Amino acid sequence: MKQFHYENGELYVESVPVEKIIREVGSPAYIYSERAISDSYASYQEAFSSHKTVIAYAMKANGNLSILSLLGKKGSGADVVSGGELFRAMKAGIPPDRIVFAGVGKTEQEMKEALEAGILMFNVESSMELDTLSKVASRMGVTANVALRVNPDVDPQTHPYISTGLKKSKFGVPVKEALAEYLRASKLPGIRLTGIHQHIGSQLTQIAPFRDSFTRMIAFSEALKEKGIGISWLDVGGGLGIRYDDEKVPTPGDISREILSRVKDPSQGIILEPGRSIVGNSGILVTQVLYVKKTEVKTFYIGDAGMNDLIRPSLYGAFHDLWPIRVREGASVKADLVGPVCETGDFLVQDRDLPPIKAGDLVSVMSAGAYGFAMASNYNARPRPPEILVSGDRFEVIRPRETYEDLIRSESAR
Ligand code: LLP
């Protein structure tokens, strides 16, 4: 997180002191670095510059319009998973011919919206969905560009970190059924087969599963070719991990070497769907410690941000580093950083040696740019925090803090 650094014991984002931002916008707040986002995007662009590639940013990680348009201007497309995401992507000016649409439960209405927009490709996840898309497209008199999401069943024994066991997962068409499904699809009205899609998981820290699944994808595309089905796009999904703690993660360059060493045909397009690796380490969540509570067994720092603002620790037991905004002298203390929400599971940090912190201090929850604000809620009627984008020595509120009025908009008491 190069763009988040200390100067004289004070945390800066690029050239702006975090405290200066918080004085203006209050706490808690999400703060992103434009430089960090641009750099991560550029590392994908450079790694794949020699080949026909669409980088379809997985906007579920962070769908703020300013971030989408920033990426869109650099040439990014979008991986969307709902009509709402499609709406956002289009509002941000991302051209539809760089948008792919995944998800196991697309409604007819969402299909219609995406067909009207003229998106690059639907990543279809089941035979029933395929039939529905064929029906919707035929009714509209248009043709849907389709990839089937093939579940490659990368063996969890070999790669225990994909612990969900992909055979059991709800996503995609099992690899064993995929060929038959492609043949069936090739005869359906309103369907044009243009790609193969895969996405094997998120926060992957090893290259081996990418290699295995890509090998299976290439083999599968060869099998399709033998049956007379040529494919324009290999969509390899996202999933590249980031460093939250001390993980060593592969780079876009590592991924591109795996892929481009085996795709010789320059007309064979590649689609990537990175989310977390673009924005994850480009953002932080700043919270103020309101109270310190020491019990017989624990020390709690009670902050003004909770699970409604950042749910990853509560939901996945995820690790997020904690940095003070102003470094204090003194010994570390084993403590929890908890939020104000009425749930025992409302914590951001649990049982960790933390730097010395006093009531009133601001602290930064690191690596919060992906699946942070995007998964935030209004639980306990808590307005969601603002989002701030720093560029150089300037910062801009790209989404204001929600108000109480926002909480009840379009409701009425009766
Ligand atoms: N493509 C598809 C089809 C996906 O399902 C996902 C993520 C991505 C791309 C982007 O994956 P990424 O590059 O961000 O790893 N909320 C969880 C992560 C859920 C990921 C869901 N799918 C978290 O906070 O860790």
C-alpha cells in the first residue's frame, strides 16, 4: 500500500494527511487513492498489452461511479452481476461492448436490459438460464453473445486453499456436461456462442489453480473447435489475491505469462475480471475510537465504524491490518476493535496486538478498498460513510455521508 505512508508519524494518502480529510468529512470514512487504483490497473494493462484483451473490472468489489469512470477512461470494461450494476456501469460511461454479465440468477428483465444495451457477452451459468436467454433474445429479435461459465472442478485436494470444492458450488456448468451444453446452445435461436467463461475463486494467493483451470479451458476450447464451435473470447475471470497481512501473491504479470504462453493465436481474445486486485489495497476505512473498555479478560476499543460499514471481518473472519493515524509511543496492547452495532459478531479486529491507542484517536483499517463500502449496509439505521478519492494533494468527496433522511427515503409512516 505504497500510497498510504507515514510522514513525521502521521498517516498520509498520497500527499494528503488523513487527519485533514477527516476534519472536513468526519468519521468514519472510506478513503481511496487514485494513484493506487491507476497503478494496479496499469499493471494489468502492461502485462497483457501484447494481446487482444478486455479488462472487465469486477465492479462488485467497488462500484462507485467515480471509480468506474476513472477506470473506464483508461479503457476498462466491467464485469457486472445484476441489472443494477449494468445501470451503474453505463452511467459511468463504460461502453457496453466492454461489459460482460455473470451471475446464476439473471432475471428476464435483466437479460432484456443487457440485450438492449448491447453488451459484449453473457456469462451463462445453467441450461435453464440459457433457454430463458434464448427466449428473451428471440422475442426481441436480437442475438445474445454467450459464453457458458464452465466449472473446471479444480481439485481441492491439490489446492486445498480452494476449500469450497468447486463441484459442490452453485456456479457454472460442470465441465463434464459443458460440451453437450455448447452443442445444444449452438442450435438455440437468439444465441451466438462467442466465449468460454471461468472464475475459480477469489483472494487466490497461488498461481497453480490459475494454471490448472486455464489448462482445462484451453483443452476445452480445442474440443469445441473439433466440433466446429470457434470461440472468440476466453474469459478467465478474476480472483488474484492481495496482501492483507503477510501473504505473497502472484502479480498480473505472473498470470499473463501462464495465459499468453499458451494462447498463440492473436485473434483469440482474452477477458479478465479483476476486482479486489484493482481496488483492495487502494482504500482504507478510517474510524475514530470513541471509548476504551477494559474487562477482566479483554480490552475493547469501541470505534464509530462497525460491521455495517465493513463486514469482511464478521462474515469471513477476514484479517485487516490496523494502522494509527498518528503514531504514539508505547507498548502494544492485545485488544479488539469493535463497532457500535448490537451484535457480538460486530468487530473489525479481534484478539490482536495493537499499537497504543487512546479514546479519541483515529485509526485506519487497511486494505478496505474492495468489498468494503460495496458490502456496507444501513443495519441499526446507521447512515453509510462517505467515500473520498485522493489524487496527489487534492481530495474529493465521491459519495457524501448518508443522512437520516436518506435512511427513510421513499418510506412513509402510516
Ligand atoms: N468474476 C466473477 C464471476 C466473480 O464472481 C468475482 C468475484 C470476480 C470476477 C472478482 O473476483 P476478485 O478479483 O475480486 O477476487 N465478498 C468477498 C469476495 C467475493 C467475490 C465474489 N466474486 C470478500 O470480501 O472477500
